[in-house]
Amino acid sequence: RADFTKIASKDKFAEAVIESWEKCGIKLAFWVVAMEKHANTASSCESIEASDYHFHMAIKLQRRGRWLM
């Protein structure tokens, strides 16, 4: 589930992922990101801060690489 206190939007999520790859010396050729509401949520709060959402991201690297932690 998305923590909007740390990553406020799908654009900020994309920036964080792209920055992580670039720190490893790898550029992204293409990327797309989406924010999706959980289908089965038990939250009674209707605000976006209730974290009923999560992010999806697909990427294509300019060259082969691994995400090193």
C-alpha cells in the first residue's frame, strides 16, 4: 500500500525508482506508472490518506542491468 507521507504521487514514485536505477549507472529507455485503488479494502476512511492505493510501474532499460541493494 502506498504511504503518501513518503511518496505523495505517482510522479514522485516514478522519480524515486528512476533515481535508484540511475545511481547504478543504468538509464531507462521507457517507463510507465499507474496508481490503483485496492479492490477489497476494509478501510472505513474515504480519503486518499487511508492508503487504499498502490503503484504499478513497468520499465525498459537502455541496457541489461540489475537492481543492486
